Amino acid sequence: MDNLKLWYWRPILPILIGVWIVAIFAVRWFAPAPPAPQTPSSRLQPSITNPSALAGTPTCSARGCHGGIDATPNPDRCQQNEYMQWARDPHADAYRTLFSERSQNIAKHLGDKKAHEDPRCLACHTNLLLASLPQDRAFVQQERLFGVGCESCHGSATGWLAAHTAPDWRQKKSRYAMPDLADATVAARTCAGCHVGAPGRDVNHDLIAAGHPRLAFEYGTYQAKMPAHWRPSKKSDAHLWTVGQVVTAQAALELLAHRANAGPWPEFAEYDCFACHHSLTQPSARQAPSRRKPGTLPWGSWYFALTRDVAGPLPALDVLEKTMQKPLPDRKQVAADTAAVLAEMKKHHETVVYENSRKRILDRLRTGTLAADASWDSAEQLYLALHALKPSSGLSDLAVERAFAAGFDGPLSWPRDRRGPFQPSRFVEKLKLLASE
């Protein structure tokens, strides 16, 4: 019987082997050519209508990539645990925040869409590229669960995902569209897109009135509060603070120009909240005298509180401030004034700004010529500045805290809703006395 089976298969076996060989050659012959190596000119650029412009956060999370438990001991390489560190970051929960009670109430007050479906919310609480895509796509639904994922800050990975694993990546990195977030200026601009605002990512007065927190961003402080998934910066706190002041002021100006060209006007989010939301009783700390004339609107109280003290004299900013303090600023005039300020700020070389800002603030504090007034925003910015500039400011942390305590009428306790007994004018006056000692 066994001999009979062998006799049956013997003439067929060579035919089967021949068919197998022919099939292999046919596949190799007719298969499409492999894709050409990626070059800067052939990279797939991000497209608002193409979800494949994003590789997706999971592509970074493998243990052999950035999902390691422990950091690598080699200081010349990435830590390879960046994904695990980022998972502890509030940015990872940004999308889930849209399901919170507060977010639901904001959406209810706006009266149109649910927070997790509203493009205005998704633009900052997920990747910007996802906000205008059909939300029923499987890729979109997966990626938005990662909140502000890797490519939200590092850019679309489709152009550099394979290339960035090469040993010589640092030498050829500049050829690819990957933001260099090790550069404090680039990093601050990336953060400002959401934390200050930009076209399509504008937290205007409508959103604030609905319950969204006001955007008051200070780069150095925010970075210090995040669980770092990056190597420690070699730059000083003073450097990071100064970069943040310049970059956020520029971002605020660009947003103002956009608001002046489109949308409700005047945009109340440009002004100090306490200008309207204050007690009508007397005495009132929030109606304390300042350098502004009575009847003028307090504009730029946060982002421009110390701009002149950091970047030097800015005559165009003085002109813009006067324009914005009018009850109904002219849109075209605001746009022109804003362009003039941006051009003026670019004239100040960054290295000069860094060197001067450390000494300029203390000198102006001593002489009483500090541009910042005695408003809440100015006092808060000044408090953060003196802590960041302390290596050369001449004021210790203890001295700053003594001035802070002097701003209270009663026991030292920061008012949770910013309506307590703290008086910014007392804080500033005490700082001047301590700086003169």
C-alpha cells in the first residue's frame, strides 16, 4: 500500500515544485517597487483632511522606543521612558476632561454641542489636526483618547518616524519637519498655541463667560509643574522666564490681530476681568488707583505686565495700549498698531533681552519706574518673575515672601477665588522698600 502511494505522488511532485518556483518569480517580478527613501521634498505633509498625516501616539509607546519603565543610563540618547512619563502629565487626560461636570456645564451654557464633540474644545484638548476631521473615523476615535498626544507638540511623525531612529539623526534632524523642542523659544511657541490662544484655538469671552478658565499662561512656571519627559534643560530659570515673557506677548499680539479682523468686537477677553467683575462697595481693593487714567479700560494686564521691562522701550506698544483703552477701539487701527509692535519686538536681539531683563526689573523696582502697575495680574507676574530671576535679582525668596505677606490685611492665606484681603499695591510697595535696602 505504501509503495502504491509513493508511485502515485512521484510524477506529480516535480510539477508542484515547478509551480511553486514560478509563483515566487511571478510575485517578485510583478510586485510594485519599494517606496523611495523619504527626503524632505517627498515627505507627507500634515493635512487637515487626511488622518494618515498622523502616525498616532501608540507608535511611540513601544518599550524599545519611548515606553520603557526606566530611563536609559546613556546621557547622549533619549531616555526611552518619555511615553511613561508623559502618561502622568495632565495633557494625557485633556480629552477625558471634556466629560467632566464642569466641561458639560460649559457646553450647556454655550448651547450647541457637547464638549467632547465641539471643534473649539477638541482643537486644544486633542491634536489640532483631529478637530476638523469626521469624528466617526476609527483612527480619530483612537487618537483623541490620548488627549494632547505626542504629535500635538512634536508635529506629524509620518515624515520622520523611521528617520529619527537612525544613529546620525541629530546631524540630519534639521532636514525634517520635527520641531526642536529643546529650543526654549520653539517650545514656548508650541505651548502658546493653546495656552495663550491662536486662530481656531481662541478662548474668548463667550467661553470664559460659559465657565472656561481664563488663559493666564507663564511658560517657566507651567514647565516646572509638568512631570518632565525631557532631559533637564541647561538653561536657567531666568532664561526660560524671559523667553516665555517675549513669546507669550508675541502670541497674544497675533491673537489680538486675528480678533480685530474677525469675530465679536471689542473682545472682552483682552481686558482685565476685574475691570467689570468687581465690588461696587467702598473701599474696594480692586478699585485701587493705578497708573491708568480713570475711565480707561485696563488692557493687556497679564501678557504685557512686564513686557517693557523685559524687551526694553516699546513706543508702539504704548500706542496700541492707548488705542485698546478706548471704549470702542477701531479694528483697522488695532491691526496696524499690533503689526507695529510685533515688528518693534523683533528688533530686540534675544541675547540682549536675556542679559538685561535680570537687572532691569530690580533697577526699575528700586527707582519706582517699573512698567507694571498695582493690579492683580501685574503683582502675580512680578511675584513669578522675582522667583525666576532670583540668582541675580538681589532679592531672596524670603524677601519676596515677606512682601507677599505684607499685601494681606489679615492672616497669610492666598484667596482661593482671588477676592480675599490681598492688596497688590501693598505687595508692590513692600517690594520697592526691600529692593532699596
